[in-house]
Amino acid sequence: MTDLNMDEEDPQPEPEREPHAYDCKVRSIEMSEATISRSLLMLARIWAILNPGASVEQRQYLAAIVAAELAGR
């Protein structure tokens, strides 16, 4: 029977590694930052492509919902 005791071997130390972006503290993104406005524009264009038959009233309603959410209401 073989001995399965691993206590005799020295464990290998963890290699040094640079912190990944996911390991760093998250910064807050302000509403005035261009990233958010570009993302909203891109999503609006995608929605328009996926819903070509949407009426002007539906588009205005969606825009009003987005504006209310951004205003924090």
C-alpha cells in the first residue's frame, strides 16, 4: 500500500501576478461621461433597427421612459 501523505512535500508558492482590471476597485462613471451617452445612442439605433415598424408615438414613449430613468424618477 502506498503512502498518500502529502505533508512531506513543500507546496509551490503562488507566482507573482499583476492585478487584473477585475481585481481593482470599481470607479464610478458620471452621467456626463461620453461612454454612457454613446452607449445610449448605440442602443437606440439597435432598437430602431430591430423595430422598424414602431410608430412615432412608441418611439416617443420609449424616449420618455429613458429620460425619466436618467432623471431618477
